[in-house]
Amino acid sequence: MKILRIIPSMDPKRGGPCQGIRNAIPEMLKHGIYNEVVCFDEPTAGYLNQDTFAIHTLGNGKTPWKYNGELMPWLLNHFKNYDIVVVHGLWQYHTYAAIKAISKYRKMNSEVPAIYVMPHGMLDPYFQQAKERRAKALRNTIFWRLFENNVVNRADGVLFTCEEELLLARTTFPNYQPKKEINVGYGIQPPPSRIAEMREAFAHTVPQWNGKPYLLFLSRIHPKKGVDLLIRSYLRLEKEMEGLPQLIIAGPENHEYGKAMQALAAASPNILFSGMLSGDAKWGAFYESEAFVLPSHQENFGIAVVEALACKKPVLISNKVNIWREIEKGGGGIVQNDTEHETLDLLKKWLSLPLDKKKDMAGKAYIVYQDYFTIAQAAKQFIKGIQNNSVE
């Protein structure tokens, strides 16, 4: 079987779906499933030639919709090479073009690949309800009526990373009638084993680190992630408790919101910003932490959450992280609502645990990863889902 993935960009800096693709492809290859990707990156993009699978680049899209006139002709010429097409994401030109191209191709050919849409949380009602997203919510409502309603309902199925995402998607837009809804799961490759170089790389990147275990936020620094809730809660805790572990916030920070969060945190010398971490420094950040924190307002899967679990680190998360049920059930972390009051309570609950309870939760965190989120399990679930639901 050969799968084509269609996605706006495979630049590793974007994380999320493109990282999920990179995680899945090597494991799927073990089952004889080959993958290729077509995207709107430039052929000269610096990340190219570092992956083991083919990435076809068509150049940057134009306008915020990412229009690219090269995509439809490319698809019509190459559909014959694939058994399955997976369109990643929504709200941009590539989804419209993929469905229009497959419809045209089916009129001219008897053997046609099945096509699926994988929204990666983009049908979550949060994006239509958040006050700061009113303009984008209106745009999405218009796009839903013009394009995305057709994309979702005319595809052979919609793929979801977890049951919570599947259920939430049903609540967001009218006339949501996909042919099939398939929970294909999601997972990550096992993290590299802990080595001394990881600690050294992290310490070099964050020289203000005191060498002791800390609370780690590692994600995009974005309003959706609840960074402000975390910082405000930590600042309040400093007034109530002594000897708090440092809070390290890792993620790209050189933008307006990132600077605002640094200004908010400036009152405490114990809140450190590391910038984006990768390689040994990133894994050092996980391994040297005592717990991972993400009080997000919306998180479809949360690769970094699962990476923390895989590193045997308890996760302190909001119940807007869609895999919270699995984590709470397995005892691999603490879950609260995404408010400042409950984020404060989230931290207090962790900090008040005796050492033996923290160690027990760390062990359970790893079991949660093994039970639900290994890439091997996710690949099998994905393959089973699309094979059992492919077009007859």
C-alpha cells in the first residue's frame, strides 16, 4: 500500500501534524506501507533531504488561504501512484483542491485512491467559541459553507487522533455529515535513552538553571496554551510557598505574545525562558524536569505531553487536552479545568505530593504511554482503520 499525505508545510519548526507524520512513517514501513508527502514549501527549504521518505515541494502558497495553482495538476498526474490519500488539516486551499481533484479524477478513471481528511483538532468547538478568535470564527463559518463542508462530507472518511476529538467535532458546525468517522489513534516514536550529553546540552542552553528538577512547559508560546495561567499561578505560589522548583518555559518566544509573557514573568527570577529546544537539549529538558505542565485551552493530542509520559514524567494538564481521559484513568498525571484558579490548584496538588507518590505517578506516566500512545500501536490502528474503511 502507498499513501500520499497532503499538508501545507513539512517544516519541522511547525511541529504538530508534520511531526506526527514523521513519527508514523518509519513504523508504517515495517508493515509494508509506503508514504510520500506533497506540500507548499519551497524546493530550496533547508529541512529537505533529511527525511527517509519523499517530500514533493510545490512552492509557497499565495494569500492566507495558501492558494497554489500547482497542486491540482500535480494531483491529477500522480493519483495513479497511490492507494490512499490523506489530507492533513482544514481551512486552506489544499483541502479544497484535493477534493476537487479527486472528484475530477474519478470521472476519468475506474481505479481511484480513497481519500481521507484528518483535521488534527481543527473541528474543535474551541476555535469557534474563543473570544479572541471572533474574526477567524466568522471566516471559518463562511469557509465551512463555501468549501470545508464539501471537503468533510465528500471525503471517504474523517480521521481522528482520539475519541474525544471525534466526539467534539460533531458539535461545531451544521450539516456535518461525514461518510465515516474513524479513530485512527496517534503516537510517538520512543524517546532516545537518557545520556549525560542531554543534561549538558540543556544546561548550556539554559545557563540560569540551578541544576535541580523543575516544572517544564514545552510547546508553542501562544494564548491557546494557557501560558499566562501558568505564569500567574506560579507567581501566586511564590508568595505562598518557599523552595519552589524553577519553571522553565520552552518554545519560540521572539514574537509579540512571547514578549508579553516574558514581561509578565519578569517579576520572578525563577521563571526561565529557553527559546525553542531541539535534539539533546530538548530531551535533556524532559529528563531533568520533575513534571510537565500544559494548562491549554485546546489541545487536540499534544505530542509534547506524550513525550513527557514516555520520559516517565507526570503531566499536569487541563481537561482541554483531548487525551486527558487516558491520562487520568492511568494515573499518569493530574487534570484540572483551564482556569487560573484550577491551574493554581493543579500546581498545588503536585507540589503537595510526598516524594513516594510523585515517583509512583512517574511510573504510571510511562505505563500510560505504553498502553495508549506508542507509535507501534498507533500505526496498527491507523492501518486497520483505513483498510477496513477503504472504498470498495
